[in-house]
Amino acid sequence: MKPLMTPDARLALAQAGFSRRRFLKGAGALIVAFRVGDAFELAESAFAQGFNGTGNPQLDAWLAVAADGWVTACTGKGELGTGLFTAQTQLVAEELSVPLARVRLVQCDTQLTPDQGTTSGQQSHPTNFRNANLAQACATAREALVALAAARLRVPLDRLTVKDGVVGAADDATQHVTYAELVGGKNFNLTISGTAKRKHPSQWTVLGSSVRRLDLPELVTGKAEFVHNVRVPGMLHGRVVRPPSPGATLTGVDDASVKGMPGIVKVVVKNDFVGVVAESSWQAIQAAQRLKVTWTTAPPLPDMKTFHDRMRTQAGSRDTLLVDSGDVEATLKSAPTVVKSTYVHPYQMHGSVGSSCAVADVKEGKATLWSPTQAVYPMKRTVAAILGLPAESVRVIYTRGSGCYGINGADTVTYDAALMSQAVGRPVRVQLSRRDEMAWENFGPPFVIDQRAGVDARGNIIAWDYEGWSAGMGGRPGYDTPGNVVTGLLVGFTPQVASPRSPAPAPTEPLNNSSNTAPSYIVGRAGGETHGAGTVKSERVLSHSLPSPFFTGPLRAPERFQNTFAHESFMDEIAAHVKADPVEYRLRHLSNKRLAEAVRRAASAAKWEPRPSPRAALTRTGVASGRGISCVVYEGDNGYVAAIAEVDVNQDTGTIHVKRIVIAQDCGPISNPDGIRNQIEGGALHAMSRALFEEVTWDNEKVTSVDWRTYRTFPVGFDIPSVEAVLINQPDEEATGAGETSITAVPAAIASAVFDATGARLRQMPFTPERVKAALALR
């Protein structure tokens, strides 16, 4: 059953001259090309081959040219607020040489679109904008259409040009044919060609330009339909009842406690999952509050004050050596100077402004879900497992929800809605309460990181030793682990945790720096190959993964954020110890030319004054000003960024005022300059919030940061800094990501700027006034 649209949504479609009927008629070839069974086969194939999805080799799975000349394209990478919808539409228009206004983009529907796994990890741009998937499908279609035109017009290929969906002879304006005349309403019946030639960025007319967000008018006028607005005939409303503590299990539910309440339809219980379904949302809320539920007493949570110290000695760790040159201890012993430090990072949450919501319609052995999940095909499989249905009976339609950049409650609320809908045989909408969202989402994991470096008599780093501890449980559900989020656990599935392994085996594979566990300044020699961005040859990177008492998972730049804060703060400490300029010192230890160029470009834009930190003539009271730099090769090869922060520090109150942030970023060919600037600016501000304010808190029973008073983010009226983006266009390089690079580099730049201003080191996030004042007292 299709959802009813809100009046504003229907008006927006009418104003655009677009209707569901017109879509089905105009894109008939697309609909014919995809059946539910086909989608299931793709999901099966994707599951067999890994988490990222396999796409589809058939051109008709990606593109259709309708009889009216409109192009409909399908993508498995969805719009999460990043501008990806616009950039992908630009890609289709560019590669097919059609007007942007005549491209429809269908995203993330298991009955219509290819399986491209999850929209996450700054992977959408490299996945669809390199020589594969959506980009290669468009290039294949263009070459096929030009070949058809050559045959029809009897004109050699090298004499044909394409513009606005019309193929014509370059030297004879009377010889031309439209795409619609060549293939309109028909299938291509082709596989994607690996040799189809994409346009070089020097030829771009649509890509490479700052096209404004295509979805923005509807968003700002309230015409866009979010999952919260989806309405289905006969729809009920559900509310979950979560355990009082992590680890508590259900012992009883007293249905009589809500008997006779207005609108109650059913109390739903499955293993430890409890929910209430009612005619209205308010009735469900009231019933969930009144329902008498008893639980076992869970073991006490670890003491928050000593938690990070406890991580070092916690049993059951999985130890991994990413690189080990075998000579670190000897090099450190022989070094004239050894610098060492420890960095601490808390649990942090997504804290979406709107709580997560989903709608499910499960009946007669079939399920349709309107979900804000970032992974429709994995959701298809895991919800099938939860409901006990075959995967081919489940359809997941991505519908925009609360922004998150990771795992907020989107997946778990989809399971909630599906379970309650199955129990009552009618559509059910579930929206989580603020407390249920914030107490039970998958937090960004905590870290403790020890760093040691050996420095020679000339001030050069000759050894770098990293040892880190992190705690985790769960994560994205993927294709087969619904227990990775709270609802899956409550109905009986097991969350993923790292299997114990100690000591760590010697590394045999090439360095995989996807989590930026290794600093950018080492050679990265592992498995007989060198994959680092630096010059330090004596190297060891050892990580310990531990079980977490709370669910954890990706939060924008997962692990890269924590590791880069430690690496770049430590690099600044070493530079200060040898009295070197922080920019020059980084360049001295970098071998990666693209990262070095980002550092130079950021320094130039910020008018960096070469000198050691801290600044001369420090004062101990009043407001002090400073600057700091940080840089990283994101995930080892997925973006190059350098950030410079300028701050004022009130040494009497401990407050930090970030005045200016300059970020230089290289993500290969720039698809949409305005879009990348938005990502840089948003990432910088998100980084500031996490660096200055955000920390999950708990007592011995439960999470206590469950609202905007207890989980701090930017307060209303906060003085936002100037954020300046320096875009480094690399038209001859492969496309890389852009959504997570800037957030990764900013916290260390702020911390180093505070040191430059005051001489005080901040080694624990967030940089609260209390921690700043404590660091000032110790300088």
C-alpha cells in the first residue's frame, strides 16, 4: 500500500508537473527491469560478497530514457543532508549530456534501485563518481546512444556531438536525432562497459559547477516529505518501553494496567521487547507510561570517573598490530629525547534534533517499510530475520528522517515499527521519545591513546609508538546482525563484539589505515609494502578493542576523529618540544605530496606566521590568542585535509572562543564547489560542538544524558566562527570523499591553538571550562 502524501507534498508535485502515474508511465522501462525477485537476488549476491553492496552489471538497472526524453536514474546512495542527491543528478546530466532539469533520480528503494550497501563512511562520492557504478552506467549509455545515432544517421562516430539529449553531425545541423527517438521507453539490454570513457573534468559543463541544492526549495518551504510525515490508510501508532538499565531482562508485563485506556489496540511483547500500539500517538505515549513492566536487576555499570583507566586493564581485548618495524623499543632507548603523552575521548552521541521515526506495514506475509535507514538492502535482510519472513517479501523505501551521520535510532525504530505492525496486522508509525533515542542509540566509542616518539639530536622524529584502547558493542546491523542495535538485542539477536585475541599477531597484510589508527607521519610498512604518508621508519601501531557496556557504532568520522585528535595533538607536542614551527615540522615528516599541499594551502590562506608554539610573552590572566594546525590523509587514501584554528581563551573562566577556522581540502575532481564548502563548514561546526561540549554521562544504572540539558551541544546564541574553505581541485585524480574530512582535523587544531595561546595542553575531550582551567593550573 502506498503512503498518503501530505497536502504540501502533493502541491509541490503538482507545481513541478510530476505525479506518481507520470513517473510509472515515463519510466516504464525501469519498472519492467526491476521486479521484487530481482531485488532479492541482488541482496543475496551483495550479502555473499560483503557489506558495501554489489550494484548491478545491467545498464537497465541504473538508467531509463522515457518516451518524452526524460532520463530516470537509480542510485543506492541516498541523500542524508549532504547534497548528494544534487551531485548525483549533476553526474547523470553531465555524463549523458542532458539538461539537469530533465533528470529524475530515484534513490534507495529495494524494489527499484541497485544494492549499493550503505550510504556512509564518505564512500558515496568515490563509489559513484569514479569509473564504476552510476558514473560508468551513464558513460555506457551515452556511448550506446551515440552508436545508435551513428547507425541511424549514417554518420561516423567521430563526426557526432551530443548536447541536451540530441545527437547530431558536427558539420550538418540537419542531421540529428534525440535520445527519445533512439531508445525512448525501451530497455538498453546491455551490461555496463568497463571501457566506456567518462568525460574528463576539463569537458564538464554541469559537474564542477555550484548547482544549488535541488531539494532545498521543498525543504525550506515545508513541502518535502520526511518519514515523520508519512501517513498510510489505517495507520496506528506505537511506543516502545525500554529496560531501565543495560543488561536488564523482562520478567513480566501487566496488560491489565492499561486496560480500558482510550485507543489502546495491543500490548506487544516479544522476548524482552515491549511496545504499545494505539489509535493515536498521544494515546500510545500515555499507555507506555502507565504500563506496568517488571525487569531483572542488571549488574551495575562501570564507574564513569574511572572508566578510561579501567579500559587499560579490562579483560577480553582483541589486540591488533597494524604495523610493527620490530625496532621501536631499541630506537626509543637510543633516542636522545623521548616525548610521550596520553589522550582521552568520551562516548559521544548523534543527538539528532528530531527523534527517529519509521512506518511499517506488515500483513499477509509481506512487509513494506518507510525508513530513514542508511542501508535499505541490509535492512531488508535483517528485518526479514526479525519478522521471520523471507527477504523477498520485504520492501524498504528510504524516506528522509532525522540527520545523524552514523547510527542514531533510524534502524532500531524501523525494527520497532515492523514488530508492532506484524503484531496487529495493520500499519504502525513509531517515533522514539527523546529519552529512548538518547539513552539507547549507538554511541561513538570512547578511546584512551598512549603515544611515544623518539627524537634525534636534530629534532627529527625517528620512532613513533601508538597504543590505543577503545570499547565497542554492536554497530550497523549490516546484512545479518540485527542484534547490533537495541531492538534486535531485545528480540533475541546477539550484538557483535570483538572476539578476544592477545597477544596481537604480527602484521602480514599491507597497512589498512581506514580508521586512521596509524599517524600520517609513519612509513606504514606492513606486508612487504609501504602505505604510510610519512617518513618515520621505526613504527608500531597496537590497538586493543574491548567490550562496551553501551551500544556503539559509527558517528561521523568514526574512530578517525578520535585517532586524529591524538595524532595531531601529539605532533604539536613534539614540535613544541623541539621548538619547531608546527607547519614546517609537519612538512618535514610528510612524504605524501597531496597532504603536504593541503598543509601549505591552509597555511597560506590563514597567513600563518612561522614560529614555535606557544607564542612569546605568555600571560596568565585575561584573554589570550593563539593558532593551531592539524592535518590528515582521511582513511589513508580517501581525502586530504589541513585545518587551522584561531582561538581566544579566557584564562579566568576557562572558556574557549573559536574565532576562525581555515580548511584546505583535496577530494579529487570537485563535483560541486558549493556542496563541498557546505560539507567543510558543517564538519567544522560539528567538530567544534564535539570538541567543546559533548559527552555521554551515566550513573551505576543508566545513561543520564537524555535531553538537551544533560547532553550539551552548541547553546542558543553561541558565537559561530568564520569558516573559510580552500578547495584544491585535482581533475586528474580519482574522486574521494568530502563529508568527514574536515570534522576529523578540527579538534586537534583547536587544542593546539589553546596551547599556543596559553601554554596549557588539552588532552581530554570535551574541552570544558573546568578542564581548561585544570590544564592552565598545570602549565
